[in-house]
Amino acid sequence: MQYWLFKSEPNTWSWDQQVARGDKGEEWDGVRNYQARNNMRAMEIGDRGFFYHSMKEKAIVGVVEVIAKAHPDSTTDDPRWECVDIKAIGPVETPVTLDMCKAEPRLEKMVLVNNSRLSVQPVSAEEWAVVCEMAGIAP
DNA sequence: GCCAACGTTGGC
DNA sequence: GCCAACGTTGGC
């Protein structure tokens, strides 16, 4: 089991929209970055991820699960781009903001803190546990 | 809304 | 294959 972080602008695709999709989930499409794509290729069904709102909110707001492995991105004909499907598992008790992550020494190596521009990021098991603790949810 | 940082593109 | 120019992202 691996852990990830999916970043989205609430204006484009929000946590509420993800929740509304229910167990059907949704394609994480539109990614046009090789590093992010490679991360998605490495995902397995059942992997967990944080759902992060960028821009105004800058906070982890929910937990998602990978329900389909990488497949061609339906929003483009370009065969280079692939995406996974994810479904919402549940919201966090307390949103974990970027500021909170920066202030937490155990998260100083977190990709979110150091490379905020990468839209699909790996999260280590330790970081996952720390963020769950801060979010007030079970790991 | 601005601007710095990063990634990608394309000319040489 | 290198590197300058450009576009996009996202924190501030």
C-alpha cells in the first residue's frame, strides 16, 4: 500500500464534486506533467491519497482511494497522458493547511512543502500517519 | 493580482 | 543536445 496526494483547484474540481461522484469515483484527468503521470502509473488499486485544495484554501480536505490503475486520459488523444480513477473515502475532521505542514518538523521533507507545483505527489507512510493525526482521522 | 519557480518547447 | 524563451502554476 502506497500513499499519495492529489492536488486540485477547487474551481476546477473540488472535494464536494468528488464526494458527489460516490463509489463510482472519477478520472483524475487533465494532468500534463511527466512526474505526476509517472506517480499515477505507480499506483495500485486500494492505494490511499489525500485530496488537497490549492490556491485560496491550501489545505488537505479529504481522503481518497485509487479504484482503477493508470489508463489513457479520456480528455486527450495524446497517448502520452494517462490517469487513474479515484473515489472519495471521507472528509478530514480538521483540514490540514499548508501552513500547518510547514510548521510540523516531521513533515519538513514532504513534497507538498518543498515542491508545491507537482500536482500528484507521493506521501511516505510516516507523513501519512502524521497528517492523519493532525487531521483528527484514523490512518 | 503579482511574480517567482518550474517545466516544456523549439531554434540553433 | 543545449539553452533561451515561453507558458503555467500556485503561494503570497
